[in-house]
Amino acid sequence: MKENDLLERTSNFGVRCLKLLRNLPNTSEFQIIKYQLGKSSTSVGANYEEAQAGSSKADFKNKIRIALKEARESSYWLRVIKAIEERPGEDLNFLVAESKEVKNILASILKKLNQS
């Protein structure tokens, strides 16, 4: 995968999460989830974007680490939604799978950085 592909993929992930949030009920429990997932899912792409302009290897590594943490948090909130939604749709199933893949990619990048 080219790095530009991951830039687009992380951006699309955040956008798709925001679109999913529009369709969730406005109950008190979903309000909490919407806020948390909205922040974490868009932060994945934002931090990966910032990493591309890192001022040093350490700065790049730190931004990747943050993006990975945010991807993990997003994955958590998506799994919570899936557990409490009565009829999880295709979009939710896609995002749960995509969050796992993004986590794995970012973890692989971080692992390679730690080895060098």
C-alpha cells in the first residue's frame, strides 16, 4: 500500500464514521458514543496526515502512535454500537472491519519504526 493510499483511507474512515453517526438515535447513551467516536475516528486521519510532515523521525513515530491509539478507540466505540444496535447495517459492519485493518496497518508501521 502506498502512503497516499493510507492518507485517503484514514480520511475516508473518519468521514464514513461521521456519516454513520448521523443515523444513530439521539438517546443519552448514543450521545456519548457519537461524541467519542466522532473525535477518535477523525483524529486517526488527522494524526496520520500530521505524521507526513513530521519534523523528525521521533515526531513521525509519535504521530503514528497517536493515530494508532485513536484507531483503537474508534474500533472500541464501533464495537459498542454494534453490540447495542438492534439492526446493525452494512456501513457499521464495514467500519468495524476497516477499523481493524487500519489498526493493523498503523501497528505494522510503528513496529517497523521501533525495529530501525
